[in-house]
Amino acid sequence: MKPRILVAACIAACALAGTAALADPATPAAEFTVAASNWKFTPGTIVAHPGQTVVLHAKATEGMHGLVSDDLGVKSVMLAPGKTVDVTFVAPSKPGKYYVHCSVPCGPGHANMVLEVDVQ
């Protein structure tokens, strides 16, 4: 595929998905420390602005966990106890609530283990 076609396809796909194609250079990055423990993320909600670069400094404080979000373009990332993993994404251009889920089956509360990203 030619580079111009590829760039146009990427921009179109991002527009359809409601996400920003590029970070807004005028908006400083938002950084959050996120702890994953059995069946919850702390904090449970973070706030970002449209087009803002978001950096999650994520770590597991008990058990193995992970992060994944199709809406935010976060590929599955493993979180092991005692190790911090930095995950970066660009907040969607459309305000709304987006979700990061635990990607590692971690017990009976796994299905409800969600970090809410409130884009406003």
C-alpha cells in the first residue's frame, strides 16, 4: 500500500472510531499512577481531554493483572507485582466514557475489573 493511501486510511479509521489521529501538541500529557489489585483498579476513573496524550504508570499490587482497550488502542499489557509498566495512548477526540479492562483472568471479579477514562 502506498504511504499516502495508508495515512488517509488511518485518518479515516480514526475518525470513524471517534479517536484522535494525533495528540494535541498544545495540551500537556496527563500522567496517572494506576494500581491493579484483586478485581479493581485504583483510581477507578481518570479524566483526560480530547486529543490529550495519557500515560498510565501501571502496576499490580496483588496477583497478576493486565490492561487492554480496543477503544483506546491499548494492546494487552501484563502487570506483574512489583514492576511498573508505562502505557501511553491518545484520548479520543470525542468526549465520553471509555474503558480499560483487565486482560488477565484473575478470579471471580475479573469481568467487572474496569478503569474508566472520562474524556471531557
